[in-house]
Amino acid sequence: MAKKRIVTCTINGEDKEFLCQPRQTLLEVLRDVLELTGTKEGCSNGNCGACTVIFNDRPVDSCLVLA
């Protein structure tokens, strides 16, 4: 198992720092680590768009983006 990494980012205008594994998706981190449950899991393969978030000024399916 890969070691967890420290990630620093800005979410909803607030600076956040958290640990995550390199294989974790943005969706998993948002919901499970940061407890931001507004992002919903739908199909988990990018087809439905339920997990869409704005990432660097672009809409992305958070189930497809690694955190």
C-alpha cells in the first residue's frame, strides 16, 4: 500500500490540508476525509455527472480525478 501524502489546496475559498493515498479520488476525499457531502456519488465511472465539481475553473467528474 502506498504511503499517504499531505495535500494542501483551497476548497470553497478556504485553505485545507489533509492526508490521502495516491489512489483516492477527489470524490472520496471530499466526502470521506473532508466531510463535504454535497458532492454525490452516482455511477462512479463519469457517465452521470452527479459528482461534478469546479476544479481549476473547469467542471470535472470528481469520481475520475485523483486527489
